[in-house]
Amino acid sequence: PGPFVDFTTNHALVRKSFSGIVGLGHRPETRFNVGVYEAFAISNHSDALVEQKALERACGGLRPSSIEFQTCQIELHAQAAAIVTEIRYRVRNSVDAIESILQALSEVEGTKSLVWITEGLIIEGAGGELAALERLSAAARTTVNIIMIDQIMLGEISERVQSPTLKQDRDLEIRGLEMMAALTRGALYRVSTNPDAAFRRMEEELSGYYLLAVEADPADRNGQRHPIKVSVRRRGVTLRARREFHVATEAAAARETTDARLARTLRSPFAATELPLRLATYAYQDPDSPKVRVLVATEIEQATHASSDVVLGYVLTDRDGKVAMSGTQRATLEPVEGPQGPLLEHASTFSIEPGTYTLKVAAIDGEGKRGSVEHPLQAWQMQGVPFAIGDLMLADSPPAAGLSIRPPVEARMSAGRLAAYLEMYASQPDFFSSVEVRIEVAASETGPALASGLAEPAVMKDPKSRVVLASMPLGALPPGRYVARAIVTRGSDKLGQLYRPFHVTPASAAARVAPAGNAAAAAGTTVAGGAPSLIRSMLPPTASFERNDLLKSDVVGFFMDVLDKGRPALKATTALVRSGKMEGTGLQALESGDQLAATFLRCLELYSKGDLNQAATQFAAALRVSPDFAPASFYLGACYAAAGRDQEAATAWRRALLGSDKASVEYAALADALMRLGDPQQAIAPLVEAVAKWPDDDQVRRRLAFAYAVVPQHTDALATIEPYLVKHPTDHEALLIAAHAIYASTVLGQPILGQGKDSERMTQIARAYAAAKGPHAALIGTWAEYVKSKVQSAK
């Protein structure tokens, strides 16, 4: 009898139940002051010496031969017998209660510790009353730890007269508790005032628990009890182990049904771990009732890639420990590939009243392995309130038309994108007129955003509801765990903020940084069509062609130098062109008798005036007169580029580079055209040649590093950009190229400088990038942490 609370983590409920417990440990009330020790000695053992002392105390004023003395003696014997009977009744009740608890605990999976708080247990003799406790505690896999209220003065507080044999009475109480603790592999803790030391000791023993596996011989599987002894060589330790073991017969084990095993697993307060489970829940407003619709996602780790018949059971309990809902489902599940191997995924849905719950899910697979997991569930009120938000759900891609996102336990992003889903509810439809939802990705709930975007709420079937489905790229994130944040605002007011963790897979990150066609080798998977370039999405596009760039004095001067060779009569004319005075220079060249020079200078005049079509026609005419005339090829390419025809421009600029005289501007123009055409690989060769000819030309070197980064060729990109950074340490785009090269090589498992030096240089670059106020400072900081983590994990 007394309050009963099932296994729970609701500590407040347990405290409340404790307040209703009243102890019943006082001595039976009698006419004479007879101690418990005296009662057992007189009634059970006819101890004449003890009886004589009790008679002197109770009947000392009477003559031993008188009738009154004899009556007093008979009454003393009767009272002693009554005390013994009462004590035995109480002991039997206490032992029966412990036995019933142990029998109930035998249905609960796992090892357990039962704590009994008592003032004592009077056991006389060999302790036959406790014989069954050893067997029951072993069957229940339960240790009985006893906290004894060790306060002799309690007797004076609750009783008018102190027992004459108080110390001997206490010895009897302690002896019974010591016997019980020994039989049940427990310990006795004496508490006078503060029980902290006892509970700390129990905590240490529980944390120092070892499970010893012993293979049973076929002869042991007979349902009988067999002796076993456990010892250790280490000195100075206390060893608690069972003295017997019991193995059920195969027939008895086979009689238990799957449903019975599932029910037993759900009743257990401990998690079954033969079958690893993970669980996540999502709460939304039920569209057809005031209840909350809960989606439950379950992951079951699988040893093989074969399908499995799984039985799942769930129990939903409220904050008072009452069962609100339970059920069983059977399904044949096909495995999917998870981060650590194959997984079985299951999703279910139910509707409940708003409230705070605990959801327990258990599963048994086709091989009979069991697993269970508990999960707190908050089903908040969503109907009849001014505004409410459903849970944030994530996936690696938006669902196809007409389909919905499958709820994951923890989303794993393998496609380089994040799809986010949530629902919003309001009491009035016009509430949403100024509501905005921003989706952010960060390394933690409070960390800076590494990626973000606005989502557009869409009207649901109910005009007082909205759904948000957003998609954003994640390719820049290194592999690891992140948090998605959904921030809901209305005007300047923040209505709510939701969080949901997710993982970026190594394969996804590697696919975004591996060279095209090599992602499979780097990430262990096939990436159709090669890997898209991450760095290209982070860098500004190649600048569009500017016609006036090729009219600058240094550019025009180079081509006038080419024209002057072997033409001394033209120097006065080319001097005018160098100074920017091009009008009439073609006619001057013609008067000197140089048809080719006259045509070229006339074309250059037309180009300077923006008459590109006429200029292109005249440049082509000059090339028909002299196909190897490089200046005409170069400016013909310029006419094409100014018209947006980069393919024709690249062809003309390649022809110009066949000339004997070359300038870095020719290589730069060709490379820029190829980059605009989306062909960085073709841009590398001319830029390599240009850097070899003009190693101090920073702009050509910068272009080559960009091309290497976009291809990508990470080692070459870093080697090329580092000399540039010595001269331009605050160029955040160049710093980005260097950071990306080190990060990408780390993702691919191909360190450039060596892992330790890569991490050191990456940290320097991240700091310089942040100081330069680059737009991706938080992200590059994440890259630096990732590179550092790989170095640490390799140690």
C-alpha cells in the first residue's frame, strides 16, 4: 500500500509522492516496557536471565510466591509473544512487498537498482524469511541497496518510554538489513542526518558497473539454478556479484511472442540497444480537428543491405505518467545508405490533444533484435491562438510536384542544397500580410549566418494558414553538423525562431570542390556531369569587355611599336596615335605609300569612335592583305568582344598571339574571353605562358590563379596566388582563392603544404580575410575550423 509512480523522469511527481509516505516502525504498545530483544529472548528462547531482568522491572514490587506475581509473569509472557507476533507480521509484510516489487521488476528489461529507505528489519535466526529474495533479485537483475535511518534517538521521539534494550533492538534491525543486502548483491548505507554521501556512493557503484558475459553450456539450459563465483585480483575493492545464475530452457524462450517482447521492451525504463534507434518528431495543426498532428520519424541501424520485417510499438505518456496513446505497426522496410552504413527509415502520424508528453518507440527486426528510445514531445496549442508556428522540417531537395517532404530524423544534405518546410497559423487571414520568413544556416543556434535567404509563404487550403517551402544552396559548407534557423517576423516584430540540426555529407562537399570528372574518386561516389565549381559561385563573374581598355596609351603604344618596325616614315604618324590623336592618321600613312598601315590606322580610328561594324570590316580587309599582321587580328577580336561575340574574339586573339611580338594584354584579353565563355581550362595555357614571360605582372598572375581555382587545380591555385598576396595582402578575392585551395584539398584528403602547415596558413588567411571585410568571413572561418579539426583528428 502507498503511492505508486511508474518509471519516470518527472522528478516533481516523485517528490510529491514521497510527501505522502508515512513510516510505521514504532514498537507495539504494551502495558509493560518490554524491548524487542527481550520479547524474542523470552518468547522464542526461554532465556531465564533476560526474563528475570524483565520481571524485576515489571513485577519487582510483588512477592514471587504471590498470585499477583504469577499473574504479572503470565501477562509479561503474553506481551512478549504479542510483540514477537507483531514484529514477524511487519517483517513478513515488508519482505512480501520487496518480493512483489522484484517480481514486477523481472518484467522490466535491463539491470536495475532498488533503493529501500528504512529504520530496520528484525530478522532472528538464520534468516529463512529472506530465502526467496536472492532468487527473485537475480531473476529481476536488480540490486537492493538499503538506506538505514541510523538514529537511536528516534525511539525517544516517537515513544513515551525508551526500550530497555535499545542497543540490542537496533542490532537485530541492522542484522536483518545486512542479510538482505548481502543476498541481493546490494549494500547497506547508514544515514544519521545528511544522505548525500550514501547517494554519491551508490552513484559511483552504478557508474562502475560491469556486465560479465558467460557462455552457458547446453547442460545449463535446464531452467535450474547453478552456482557461479566471480573474483578479481585487484586488492582494496569491493566486489558484488551473484552467487547463482539461471538460464531459461529453449522451449520457454521460444514461447514468448514478438508482441510480448515488444510490450516488455516498451515497459522497461531502460533503452534496449541491440537495435540502435533514433527518433525525431514534428508537430503541426491537424487540419480536421483542434488536435495537434505529430509526424514521427524513426531510423533503425541495419547490419546488412537486405530488407527487414520490422514491428514497431509506441507509447505516449503525459506529464503525470498516464498513457495517452499506444499502438503497434508492422512494415517491411528497404534499407537506405546512411553515414555509418545501411538504415531502415519509418514514418508515422497521429493526432493528440495539446500538451507535454514523452514518446517511447520500440522496434524488433526480422532477426529478433530489439531497440527502444524515448523522446520528449511538446504539442503546443496551434488553434484558437493569435499566431502559431509548426516545426521546421529539412530535406536535401524540394519534393516533386504533388508530393511532400519525408520527415527525417536528422536531414543529411548530399545534393548541395537545403529544402526547409514549416507551417504558420493565425486567427485572422490578414495577419500574414507583412509576415516574412528568413531561413539561415549556421554552425550553432547562436552562430553567425553562413548562408541565408528569404522564403515566400504560400496560402494553404485554410486561408488562416500559410506554408513555407524554401530551397537554398549549401555547397560552400564543409562536411559536418549545422543548424538551420527559421526566423519569422512581422514588420519590426520578431514572432518566433525555430531551429533544426542537419548534416552536410562528405560526398556533397567533395563533389563541389573536386575537379570535373574526378569527384567520384575523391568522394567515393559518382557525380553525374562532373562537379560544379564552388569557388565560381563565390567569386564575381569575369568582367565584361570594355572597349576603351584597349585604347589606353600603353596598349596602343605596344601596337605602334610593332607598326614602327621597318617603317621609319611612319614614326611621326604613330606618334600622333600614341598621343590619342587618331583622326586622319590613316590618310597620312596612305600618302607615305604604306597601304597596310593606312588600313590598320583607319580601322583603329573607327574603333575609337565606336563604329565597330565598319572597323571589323576594315580589320578583316587588312588581314586579307597580310594574314599574319597581329595588330589587325587583335583589334578585330576587340570588335567581336565589344559586340558580345567572345567565341569569335578568342579565335582572333589566338591568331594575334602567333605574331613574333607579344604583350601581356593579348594573353589577358584571350583568357578573359575564355573565362566569359565558361572555359577556364582553355584559359590556363595562355596565362601560364604570360606569367612565365612577365612574372611580375600581378594582374596576369591573378587571372591565372582565378582560372586554376575555378577548374579547379587547388595546388596550382595556391602556388600562383601566394606571390600576389605578398604584394596585395588585403585583396579579399585573392585571399578567398587561397582559402578555398587549402579547404578543398583538405576535403579531398590531399593536403597541399602538409596538414599542420595547411591549418596554420588557413588560420592566417581567415584572419586576413576578416580584416579585409570580405563578404564570406564567417564561412571562411568555418573552413579554417574544419581544416584544424582534420589536423587534430589525424594526431
